[in-house]
Amino acid sequence: MHKSGRYIGSQEDKTKPTVWNMDRLASMTAFVKAVDLGSFEAAASALQMSGPMVGKHVRFLEERLGVRLLNRTTRRQSLTDIGKIYYERCRIILTEAEAADALAADQLSEPRGKLRVTMPVHFGRQCAAPVMLNLAKRYPGLELELSFTDRLVDLMEGGFDLAIRTGELTDRAGLMAKRLAQQRMIVCASPSYIAERGMPQDLSDIAGHETVVYWRAGPVPPWLFPRDSEAPFEIVPPSRFRFDDLNVIAEAAAAGAGLAWLPSWLVRGHIANGSLRDVFPTMPSFPYDAYAVWLRAPLMPVKLRLAIDELAASLPKLM
């Protein structure tokens, strides 16, 4: 044993640098930085290490791979053919590693900052907005900007983090979606209307009744009824009452204007207080899916993930 404390003949005693124990990601970082900046000295300055250490990192990679990555002279350096390929792969690996670190750090933090969400007017007011407000109560650093519209909003152009949509999704390019819950549609009418016109016994009876329908533009949307292993049965009822507001339709039906086909969550209160009755209580009701939709990205911010999870956990109980 040498008086310095080292064992004579050990790996440390050799003149050749011991590089096999170097961190491979650190060596890749030094190699990529040297290529990007054009020299070991510039890479060393950027990485806050010495020039010789950058050289050791590059030699570690070359010795490990058994190939030369850089052609170096006193004046310039250039990538070899295999060095070009390895450089591109290193850049991808380092980007993924940084993304993984950011994701892990993000998951450990509480949601902060602005979360912009667009949602249908009535569904948003009665179902989605209360869920989002409960989430915001738990996380004081979270800011909510909620937009209520029945238009189909472009998330990128509108600057929204999240959209809540019901029904069939038509624009999926560049988007991710998660089904949150199902809203069930029921045919309902007021007791006074039923007393005057009678209770429909089956779907074919609808054509002989007054109806209040949802309509905005174009053809009146059909009322849908599920059938086993077949496409839904469609009815477009004749009507002299056509409104583009679901609450107005519910109030008109409760006032005796006729039959209405509405989401169960919207008329729950009316049915509970007796102002509306489910016309076909034993018949399966048609389900409309409710979705969370967001832009495809390598990383999902923790505020977005928590919002989607909260909606998926809470909406089925409301609907």
C-alpha cells in the first residue's frame, strides 16, 4: 500500500483515465453539447466543467461503443458517419429523459396556474362547473376560466386546455379524449298534459302528441331510442314548439305544452317535485356520452390530469 492511501497496482494507479464508471447520460450530454457548440471548450463553459472533462466524457462513449464519434484536429472537429447517427439518437434520449424528469416533478407538485375549460351551456352549469369548483377549493393555486357555449370550439385557436363535449366526437385529429360519463335521455310530460291527452303506451304513440323539441338550425334532431344489437330507433316528432334552450323546453313541458326528450340530469328536479313524469319509465333510455377532450402533447400538466380525473370520478354520480 502506498503512503498516499492508494493500493499499488489498482485501477486508480494507472495513467489511463478510468472512464467506465462515468454516468452515460452525463457523457451523452457532454457529447451533444460539444457538437452543438463546436468545441470542447464551449461545451465545458456551458456545462460548468473543465475542457478535459468534456474530452473524458466523449472518450468514454467512444471506448464503450468501440467506434470514433468525432474527428478532432487542433483547429476543428467533425462528426464521423456513425457519430452523426449516434448524435441524433442521443438528442432524442436526452429530450425524453428531461421530459420524464419534468413529469415526475410535476406529479409531485400541486396544480397551479390557469386552467381554461370550454363546456356546453346547460351541462356545464349543472354538472361540470360544480365539479371544477370543488377541485379549485382543494387547490388554492389553481385558477379557473370556464367558458359556456354550445358551439364546437377549436382548443388551439381558443387557447383552451380542456373541452367537455357530449354526443359523438367528430374532430379527433391532434386530440386526446376520455369518456367521463353517460347522460341518459328520457321522454317526459307534465301530469296536466297526461291527464288531458293520455299517457303514450309505446313509441308509435308519440306522433299523435304535442311535443316540444330542441332546434337551432337545419333539420330537427331526431329522438333516439336504443335497440339490442341494432342502430337506435329514430323519431322526428312533429312539433309547433321548437326552442334552442334546454331549460326553456323543460319549463314548457312542465307547463303542459307537450312531450319533451331531455337529459335525465336536467329534469331530475322536475320529476322529484312532480311537475314532470317519465313517460316510458320501463323503457331503456338512450345514452349520450360525455367526454373530456384535450390537445395531444408529450406531457400532461398535473392541473389537467387532476381535472380530468375529478370529472371522471364525479360526473357519473350527477348523471
